[in-house]
Amino acid sequence: MRKDFSHGSPPDDPTTGEGVADAGDLGYSKALEPRHISMIAIGGAIGTGLFLGAGGNLAKAGPALAIAYAVCGVFASFVVRALGELVVHRPSSGSFVSYAREFLGERGAYVAGWMYVLNWATTGMADITAIALYVHYWSMFTSVPQWVLAAIALGVVLTVNLISVKSFGEMEFWFAIVKVTAIVAFLLIGIFFLVSRDDVAGHTPGLSLISDSGGWFPMGVLPVVLITQTVIFAYSAVEMVGVTAGETADPETVVPKAVNSIMWRVGIFYVGSIVMLTLLLPWTAYSANQSPFVTVLSKIGVPAAGGIMNLVVLTAAMSSLNSGLYTTGRILRSMAMAGSAPSFTARMSRSHVPYAGILLTSTAALLGVALNAWLPEDAFGIVTNVASLGVISTWSMIMLCHLVFVRRAKQGLVRRPAFRLWASPWIELTTIAFLFAVLVMMWFDTNGAGRDTVLLLVPIALALAAGWLVVRRRVHRIAAESQAPPVDPLG
């Protein structure tokens, strides 16, 4: 079998194998074990959007927040299922960027990659901001400037990522264990109070707390619709399981199992937790200033509830930062091998880590440290709004890639695996329409930063267009040198 570097020139790498479809996949070790992939999948689906953001959303929308999480969770499951099918078709550390190159052409890969980097760079800023805020919870750290704590957090996670993929996997595995344990413990405590009917802060747990507090939609339907953008952000790392495919020994078996588990985990951990919160206390008891889990646990007298949950939320933020550095390092290397990212981001360490791309993302995250020093009160909100655009773009690209993949399968050009997304093309089209609707909802959210966030699409589009003009000749030259001229249906 001949070597096929159809999407980038072959690097000088002794580990080069036969039948490589993406030069950016060369050189990685297969050090991630099934337990790592499984917990990375669940860790990507549980973050600060649940542990912290649910409080403010409950205060805005009431118990119907559970419905918003369920709806967004269904679409998140569709996206990760479509990505899982593409992974089984061809595992790649470049993930959806590599698939965009295959099915949408080089310009599609360029847009997908840089929007994803924008997503995680800004998410990284949000993460280090959140970490600094959480550490300030403990009195011994209140005198330490917020930007110093943010810089320390970035340094710790960066060091772990640069050591090896194994160290990343272990850190993410234990982060996920902490998050899952916390939610399971909360659900068990909640079930105990529901069964025993013991009062929680003078309220008897049960459905009566919902009916007596205005029902499922106490503020109407519109607030539930408008918070969808923040709920989408809560699911923003589910696609990460696709990136791990290039560094595990048996992705065709491991990834489908991880993808299948995401659906029921979303139902239990997200929807189940929100419903439990509303069954234990009236929705009016929650606020954006405190984790809803802390609110409940402190009301029922759990010792040091605030400190325990603050540690869990801190873990979730560290996990998100860890994931962002990992994924963008791989994505940037895939892009660099094709010429659409700076060439230095293709470099790998002796431990098979794409360190240059990781360092580039870390440099961008350092802007978050500066933002913490300049606007400590507003830093988190500013960057999460920008990151939400990256999430919508990434999910849309995955579904577009899957649409073209299925079309080519019908033409007999590729073969669909047994593990596949159902009801194509209707699921893909419905998901893309839903994501577009989220953008429209953001525009009409005049009370928050939604409209300003949508307006950011204009300078982002201009920057992407200017960047493409700079790199396109190099992209086409690399493709020509690999004897596979790029097919770019976007022009």
C-alpha cells in the first residue's frame, strides 16, 4: 500500500506508516487507554456550565431549564454521534478539521480549525478567570491578585500537557472522577430527601415545589429560549472525544462506546441534576452568585458544603483548560501540515506531544491573565460570549462534513461503517437549523451580551478572509507537492 499524504506533505518521522490520510496524524503515541477515553467523554460533557452556570439560569428560567438542557443535550448527542461515525471511517487527531479537509476542501478546514482555536483560546481565558475566582473563595488566597492565580493555574496545566499524552489522560481521568462522584453523591442525597420527605430549609421536597412556584415555566417560554446560548456552551467539549481517536490503540471500538455513553450520561447528570435541584428547593432560591449545588447542600446542613463544591467547580475549570490545550495542539498541527496554520505549530516533542501548538494556545490564554488584571469583574462574561460562537461553528462544521460523507457513500465513493448517525440527512439539517436559531436568539437577547456577540461575527469573518488570502498559496503548494491537488467546493 502506498503512502498517501493527500492532505499535507510527509514529515521526516521514522514512525511514518502506510496508508496515512492526513500527514498531521503522524508521530503520535497510542498511549490513551479505554478508561481515559471513557472518562474524557464524560468529562467533556460536564463542566462549569452545570456546576456554576445552572444557578443563574434557574433564576432566569425556572424549572424549565431542565427542558433546555434536554433539548440541547439531544443535539449535542447528534453532533457527537456524527463525529463518532467519521472517526470510525478514519480516526484522526485532526478530528473534524481533517474531515473538513476531506469533505469540504481546504478552505472549509481552515475555517473549522481557526474557529475552534478561537473557541478554546477564549474558553481558556474564561477557565483561568474562573479558577482564580474559585481559589479566592478560600480566605488564605484572598490577598493574592486574581491575575497571579490565573497565571499559576495556566502554568500547572501547561506543564502536564507538555509532559506526555499519558499525563494528560491521567489528569483528565481523575478530574472526571471528581466531577462524576460529586454529581452522583448529590443525586443520592437528593433521593434520600425525596423519599424521607425531610424538610429542606422549611420546604418539603417534591413536585409541589414546582407547582407551588409557578409551574415549569414561571417566567414564560421566552426566558427559556434566550438562555439556550449559555446551555449550548455548557456542552462545548463533547466533540473532544473525536480528537483523542488518533492517540488510542483501537479507536474503532473505544470511540463508539464512549459516544454511546454520552447520551444517557447527559440525561442523568445534566437533566437529572436540574430536576433534582427544583425538587429540593423552589427555583427562586437559586442565583448566579452561587453554585446551585452549594445552595442546596448548605441548606441541608452538609458540613463545609461550600468548600467541597468549590473544589469540584475548580476541578471542572482545570479540566476544561486541560482539554483546551490538548485539543488545540492537535488541531493546529493538522492545520500546519496542510499550510493553513503557522508551520512551527507542526513541531512535536520527543514524547510525541505537539508542544508548539499547545504553547500558541497558552500564549493566547495569557491574554486572559491580562484581562484579569484589567477587568477582573467582567473578564469571564466577555470571553464566554466569544467562545459560544466557536462552539456553534464547530458543531455546524461537523454536521456539514457528515452530510457530504453520507452523500459520497450513496455515490459509492466511501463506505459508511456500522456505527452511524440515524436518519441522515434530516438529523444533520435539523441540527444546523437549530444552531442557526441559537444565533438568532442571541441577537434578540437585548438584556445581555448576545447581540454584541453576534456582531463579533463581522470582524471574525474579515480576519478569516484576510488570513486565507495570506495562506492559500502555501496550502495549494503543499497539496500539489503531495500530488493531491485540493478540492475546494467553497471556491
